[in-house]
Amino acid sequence: MGTHGNSIANHWYVVSSHGAVLFYIAVNPDCTIREIADEMSLTQRTVWGLIGDLRRADMLEIRREGRRHHYTVNLEAAFKHPTLSGITLDTVMAELVQKFARSPERRTRQTSPA
């Protein structure tokens, strides 16, 4: 039996890394690769790979402004798993995004020391 510590070996997740990144971007639309990596305990290289997969699956749109990339979740994209065939991201994510989406100003206030 394993211990109940915070070791990642003792945890499992309902959402894959791809799904977690997609949800994170949906509620943090102006996030950076570094922020995603830090929040999810992943390397920036891993996040770049996940974002590339999501973009190729038409679930994520990327635009570049200056030196920054900006990401937008394509809520009209369909899930790729056969069990979820015909279900769009909008069906699952729209309410969550509306409820939890953070503007850059709100995110800054929440993460800045008081």
C-alpha cells in the first residue's frame, strides 16, 4: 500500500494532460507557456508539445502578437475519443469557462500579494 503523501505516484487524474492544459487555457486566456508549466508541474517543452497536439486537433487556435502567443480554445471542436464522438468542447466546457474564466486583471489581483 502507498502512503497518502503528495507524491505524484499516489495520484491519478480523470483528465489527461492534454485536457488539463485545454481547461487551463480556457479559464486563463492570456496565460503563458511558463504559467501553464508552473501551475501543472510540467516542463515548458512538454506544454509546447501538448499545445502543438491540441492545435493539430483543431481544439486550440494560436495567434502571435509581438513576442507573445495568445491561445483560444475552439469550443466548436469535437472530442477525438470514439466514446465522445459528436460531442463538442462547448458541450462540456462552456459553462465552466463562463464560471471560472479569469481576465488578466483578475488573475494579477488573485496572484499578487496583498
